Amino acid sequence: MSAQREPLVLPEFQPTLPAIVRRRTGLRERTTIALLAGALLLVLLAVVVVRPRVDGVTQIVHRDQPVFNVLYDNGALHTAAPRQGELLRLEGRRGRLAVAVTVSPLQLPARGGDVAHGQLPAFASGHIEAQRAGFDGFQLRYEGRARFNDAPGYEIRFRSGPRGRRAFHNDVLLVPAEDDARGAVVLSLRRELRGRPTFGPREQELSDAAAAAFHSFKYGTAPK
């Protein structure tokens, strides 16, 4: 008497998905199982690819006044000792490109009223002249109001340096609120490119990482 084979799936859990697919499409059960395994493998691969990008983001918090935080890709940027007058400094270098993201305190006159629309544009004029005097080959590219994660500000973009060693600057004068000059800062992004005026793939990645850190600035300890 031959031994009776035990079913692989208990009756209460039948019919199985491969059996249902076979009835409706005619595909063999082994084929369906192979397709499901392939789909599962793709999902696992997606998790592996995405996770390093998530884990590679670091938050740095400045807990003294003014309190703020910045998110940055620690595979592209690293913290550096702040230079004189700076509260925070991030740096990175790849190929011909060097980048820096900095935060410095901004002293505004203690006046009431609409700080963001009144004082910042007026103060920006002096800031522009200071940069013009401090950088060779200064060329103003843009100026206008800006907002970074609910913080009102005024942005200035300019280029400096000789041909073959161009630097591109974004300076934003920021205040925590429209009528609050306390905690005002200058948020800066600088990209210095040597040689031809185009980015390679690795340089573009670094430039994008620096821009993302620059735009992630937010007052308080909660990230963007």
C-alpha cells in the first residue's frame, strides 16, 4: 500500500494564488511562483538602493541662539570648523568643484515694523557693495525676496573670480518672522569651479547635495 502524500497547503488555505491564476489565465503554477519570486526580488532591490540615500542624510542642529538645523548628505559634504564670524560650515570637494554652505549671524538695527520687507532689502544694498569690494570679478546675477521653510528673506546671487576659476555665490539674508529681527542670519552657498565652466556627473552630484543642504535650513530643531 503506497503512502498517501500530505498536501503542501492545508485545505482551509486552498485554493492557492498560483491555482487561482492557472484557472483564470492558464499559466502553470510553477510559472506563477517564479513571477512572484521575481517581483519580490525587485522590491528587495529597491529597498537596498533607496535605504543608503535615506541613511546618508545627517541633521546638524545649532542649539545656541539662533536655534536652527540643516540636513546634509554625509557622503558628499562634511562639517568643518567655522571660520571667523560663522556659526556653521559644511564643505565638500569632487574633481574640479569645491563647495561650502555657511551660516553667519546678521546684525540688523533694532526697529519695529515689517523687517522682512523693509529692513532686509535696504540692508541687502550694503551687503552687495561689501561683496563687490571683497571679490574680484564681482557680477551681480540676481536679487529679490525669498522664503526658506517659512522664514522670510532676501536673496542675492553673484559670480566672482577670473576665467578658469569661477565662483558662484548665493547669499540669503533671513529672519525668523516678518516682524522679528532677532536671530537674523546670512545663509550662504558657494561653488568654486576650476577649468571649463561645465560640471561632470560627480561634480553635478556634489553641486546638487550642496544646494539641498542650503535649502534645508530651518529655524528650530525640527527638520525640513
